[in-house]
Amino acid sequence: MDAIFQLAAGNILSPPVLFFILGFVGSLAGSQLTLPEAMAKTLSIYLMLAIGFKGGVALAAEGLTLALVLALLAGAVLSALIPLVAFVILGRISKLPRIDAAAVAAHYGSISIVTFVAATEAVRSIGLAPEGFMVAVAAVMETPAILVALFLARSAASHRKATEHGNNGLLQEVFLNSSVVVLMGAFVIGAITGAEGMAAIEGFIVVPFTGVLCLFLLDMGAVAGRGMAQARQVLDARLVGFGLVMPFVGAAIAVPFALLAGLSAGGTALLLTLAASASYIAVPAAMRLALPEARPSIYLSLSLGVTFPMNLTVGIPAYAAIAQLVAGG
Amino acid sequence: MKTHPKKQMTVICEAPVVGRITRVLDRVPVSGYTLFDAHAGKGSEGTWDTDRMIGDTGRMVMIVSVMSAEQADIAIDRIYEALEPQMGIITIADVDVLRPDRF
């Protein structure tokens, strides 16, 4: 337990997390701090490119292994399974209409790439070396949850209506959203060019990485702070409790999958983080198309205003500590 | 200068739905349309501002298209159908254009 607290303290006292907290507290206090949207988008593309490329280079060194296939499978199954669990829990503890519960469930099954990037940085900073292919696992986990949520909401009338107007291409749009394309593209480029490629662009993607992450998380902290301000108006205590506890449920479900796939402690920490994280960019946009009657004020404030800040501060070190306990390291 | 009567359709909708609306316009087909990013606004769901947002959810876009009355008749039903479960505004106005062959 001491080790968990030490790790948590170490994580919170790292520059990226402190900048996140600065943005978060600043925006809750009423500061108007924001980066221009184009800038935030550029920073996020940089982070995807760097993290994807590093993963690809690591993959080139590791070679293709059975663990890669198993981890991809584990990711896909987790992404489909977690929404079912979330949906059942929401049905028990809240009075959310079925369609809102299904939409919320989709968010928790899918992932937050920003949380993944922050976790990668945190896990590396404590000396763990996650498998390079975890980047691909992250990409695989974005979409299955949406399918499951649409299935869960199938009885709702609006869904039938929306389907008639063409959800064709919805999954394709989600799967091919810009972060996944950059992340997977950079991953492939990293895998092809390997150590030589890394040597060529190291100065761009390795050294400035933590600084760029700080700047990006400063903005994300402000965004999450505004999300929480909204959450306080629209969420009751039970839903907030769900947003705080569901990540740990997701992480717990992921533990046996990580063990079965034979992941290292670093890889396990990332799989737990992915299972714990909730989408707040790709899935909300998909839900506006596919389940227009589900309320964004519920699902967006829950994933962005409650779960995301919890994961970045307390969640990630906890998952890393659990990973070290179960996978050794 | 001689002018010619046409219809101008203006749709304000959520960014994720834009593709659905432009596909309808393409199928009518209309000769063209222009998209504008909306910056901020207020509606039945309260105020919103793109500086305070992340991702496409809640971002609004305005689509403007000039067309003949016949095209407007076809487009309005299909767009209403596509937009019915969503938030948004559809208006049609009488406009005069200088080059009728363009629309």
C-alpha cells in the first residue's frame, strides 16, 4: 500500500500532471485560460505521432510475437465487455433512461488516447518498459464499445430513426478519426524505419515530448475543469460515484486479460489504464450521430469532468502499482 | 441589372451531422454549398462557445446553399428527415441571383 502512495505522489509531482492540475484548478477558479483550438489540435497530433512512432520502433526491436496477437484480442474483448458491465451497474445505481445509460457505457468501453499518452509517460518515468504494440491495442479498443452500446440501446425509438438516416460509415469515421490515423500511421512508420528512423527524428519526438505534454495537459486541465463545473450542475452523487469507481472496475476486469496475454508490468499498466479510461472526443461525436436523444451533458461531463481528471492524477499510478503487483517488475 | 429568383437554404446543425446533410444536398443534387464554422451561440440547450470545447460534440456548423424552387422542395423534406432527431435550424429564403445558370 505504501508503494502505491509513493508512486501516486511521484506521479502527481511530475511536471505534466502538475500542469494538468494547474489548468484544472485555474479553470475551476474562473480563469479564462485556453489554447486556441488549432494549437491544441496540433499538439495532440504531435503527441500521437511521437507515441505511435516510439511504439513502432519498440515493436521493430521486439519483433512480432504471439503476445501482440493476444493483446490485440484482449483489447477488443475488453472494449466490448466493459460497456455491458457499465450498463448493468448504471441500471442498478442510477435512474438514467436506457438510452443515456447505453451512451455512457460506450464511453467507458472506449478509450481516452490522452490518458493513454499520459500513462505511457508515467509508466516510463518509473522505469517500466511497456510493449511497443500497446499503441495498436489502444487503437483497437476505440470502436467495439460503440457497437455494443448501439446494441444495448436498440429498443429505443430514436435509434431506429437515426439508423434509417445512415449510420453507414459511422464506425469507419470513428475508427479513422485523425488521432487513430496518426497514431497507427506513425506506429507503422516507426516499425518500418526502426532504430535508424528513431535516430533521425529523435530530437523532434523524444526530447521535447514531455514539455509538449505539459503544454497540452495544461489546456486539457482547463477543459476538464470546465467539464467538472458542468458535471456539478447535471450529475447527481451516484453518477459522480460511477465516474470515479467505474475506471477501477474496468481496470480490475483487465487484470486477467493482461496476465493471459503475458504482458510485462509496463504493458499491464497500460492495458489497465486503457480499460479504465473513458472516451471524450471520438465517442461523444459518434453518439450525437447514432443516439441523438442521449444527453451529451451526462456522458460528456461524466467522462471529461469526472473520470479523466481522476485517471490522470490518482488512477494511472494506482493501475501502475497494481500492474507491478500482478505482473512483477 | 436583371436578377432571377432562387431559394437559399440555410441549415445550422451539429458538426458530427454535417456529413449527413451534405450527402442529402449532393443527392438532390444542388450545384454547390458553403460551410461556415459557428463560433458561439445560445439555444434551447443554453450557451456554447467553441473556445471552451474539445472535439466536435456541440460544435455547430452553418451550411448555405442556393438552389431552384424545385430543388428546394426535394431538399427540405430530406434534410428535415435527416435532422429531425437532432438539434438544428433549417430556413429557406427567397433570394435573387445574377447568374441563374449557376444554380
